[in-house]
Amino acid sequence: GLGLVYYDPSVLLTLASVVGTPIRVYTNTVNMDGGRFACVYVEIDLSVPVVGKFFLNGAWYHVEYE
């Protein structure tokens, strides 16, 4: 449900910093070939609880992990 305006790699990396240390944006996401998900590689500290959602411009967005 993330708007296409946010699919710029620099914006996605900034958003990904909410859940951990951003590494890079998935190639299909940059090319807008990834379907309905924006995928970003993030290093996560598993000694603290993971983030399940974040609030942006009046809406909540769910975070999914692989």
C-alpha cells in the first residue's frame, strides 16, 4: 500500500532505517518490477523486538520480513 512516490531508493532507505540499518534496495523494487511490495535489505538487531509497522503521513504500514 506504499504510494509510488516513495519508491525512490533514497526514500526507501530512509524508511527502512525505522526497522534497522539499511543496506540496499532490491533491484526489482528499483525497477518497479517487484509487484506490490517494496523490498529493502536491512541489517536487524535481533536482541531487540522487531518493528511490525510504521506510521507515515497519516497511515500505518505493515512491515514483513523474509
